[in-house]
Amino acid sequence: MSAPFASVDELLADARSRLTRLEPDEAYGEVLAGALIVDIRPAWQRGQEGEIPGSIIVERNHLEWRLHPGSDARVPLAAEGQRWIVVCSEGYTSSLAAAALLSLGIPATDIVGGFTAWQAAGRPTTHGGTPIEHVVPG
């Protein structure tokens, strides 16, 4: 086992060193090519900020079980080789979550700046309220 990290910043830097993070426009292009966005924010945050049409809602505490293709608790979209783009509000928690997915062999990354950056880049958004483990309409 490796030594513990001295700070959350070190943990985050380690996670991000394993990711090829995407700017919002790059993420949008990846979605057009077949990647799926998974939104890990809690319901209150999605309700306040909005959601990305076509993304699937999987709150952070269930992420690995829902996206691993071999899990009995997986969502139907969790196919072998499916590329995932994890999104949170500002791109911190999503980096940690994407790195955890990579550790399980699941192709994943996140969006630099998270939902906030996606929205600022003029990419599609809609009002929040989509139930957990459903795809955001649109």
C-alpha cells in the first residue's frame, strides 16, 4: 500500500494525473462520438444548477456499482467498453470519481470546470429534476 496523501489537493492531483480531462467543447464532441455523460451531483444541486440533456443521473455513492458492466447493480447503459464522462458542479469530485472508474477498468474522464464550465461554454442544459438512474430528457 502506498503512503497516504498529505492533503486533498495531493489526492486530487494524483487522480487527475491518470485522466485526460476534457474541455466542454471536447466533451461535447466525445458525446457526439458515443461517450455518455454521467452526472454525479446530488438532486438539490441539479435542481439548482440544471442538467445536461442525454446524461444519466447516478449519484456519487453508487457510481462504481452502477457503471461496472460486471456488476449485478449496473444500469442498462453500462456496457463493456462504454466511455463515460463524469460531471459534477465544478470538476473536483468528478476527477476523483473518474479516477475510481479507471481503477476498475472502465474508460472514464471528466470535464474541466464541470457543469459550470459546460453551461458557460453554451452547451445544452435543461432544468433539473431527473430521477436517479434515468437519462435527462432532451
